[in-house]
Amino acid sequence: MLPEYDFCKKCFRQYDIELSEDIYIKLDLYADFLVEYNKNVNLTAITEPIEILHKHFIDSVLIEKYADIPENASLIDIGTGAGFPSVPLKLFRPDIKLTLLDSLKKRITFLQILCKKLDIEAEFIHDRAEVIGKNSEYRENFDISCARAVANMSVLSEICLPFVHTGGIFVAMKGLSENIFDGYNAIQLSGGKITDEFIYDVAGDNRKIVIVKKISHTPTKYPRNSGQIKKKSL
């Protein structure tokens, strides 16, 4: 499915990432399974091998280049969809303790099968983030939360920051056009502070990664329920 190993290795190396043959085999399996499963369950509009390589796999792994991810860090991927960015990242960083959260059962089923195929350990949660974010088992219990192009920065900050303990980080992977500071109020109210914003290029497509540090506890009233969030952003 993916281009040959030497080509993929060269593409990863352009971003100073070393691709081993073992990881390549798993990424190739991932791509095959993604495209096949996508025929029946809508997971992605990106199905061409070269685009999967760059826009899904390389883009996902670049999170480690810009975010400080400690050894054995606990990470929750909010609205993970087909597993991006966290499943490719987990292949390169097997020490990460991974939790995958999505509101659609069909996506969680895909991820459970995928992770078994890839021999990846993860916890799977089928629910809305604003519901699980109120659950004491998960609230302020992670080193890192991340989300990739799920919603605008205001909404993302309100639903993602409650999962992170004080001193941890929320990593938002966004398109270049979004004004990140539109989410400034939500970030501040949720206990966060923007510490870095990185603009980068993947195969001619400009993107950004925003790092938000959790500097204080999230007030118990956040996140609000989905109806309140949709009605008015913070």
C-alpha cells in the first residue's frame, strides 16, 4: 500500500525522523487496513498512499518534534477518529501510555481492531469528551492531551484542557488559517497558557502546532455540556 521502504525512509528523514523497517511494516499494515475499512465506515478522505504517508503518518509523528513528551507520558487523543496523531506516534514511542477517545462507536471499533493488528496497547473510550472530562477517573489525570483539526481553538481548549494535570500540556494540531488567539479566553478560563506556536510544512501543506501549558486547575464548571458549547463559545 505505502510506497517502498527506502522512499518512505527518505521522506521521514527530511524531518529528522528515522524510520525503521519494523515500523514501516506496521505503517504499511495501518494504511492497508485504513483504506479497506474506509470503504464501509467513513474515516478519512485521504486514501492515496503518498498522501497517507505525508498527511497522516509523517504529520502525526511530527508532534514529538515540537512537543516535549516525557518518557512514559500518559497521553489522551481527543476525537481521535482513525487514530491520528497518536497511533503513529505510539509506534515511534511505545513507552507512551495511550488513551483513545471518540464519540463514534464505529471509529472505536476500528481502533480496537487496528491496535490489535499493530500490537499496540491502548485504552479505548467511546463517549463525548465533554462528558468524560467531568469523570474523576480521567479529569486532570494526563500528562498530555492532543487533538488534530477537530474543532476551533476555543472549543478544543474547553474540552481538552480538563484532562491535563497542572504542569501538563495540551497540543493542538491546526490548519494555518485559524487565528489561535480566538481561543485565548477559553484557554485562560480552562487553566491554560499558550507557550509555543510552530508553523511547519508537510509536502507543501502549511500547518501549525500550538502548545498550551496547564498552569492552574480547570474550574469544575468546565467543560460545559455540548449544547452550551455549541450555543456559545467561551
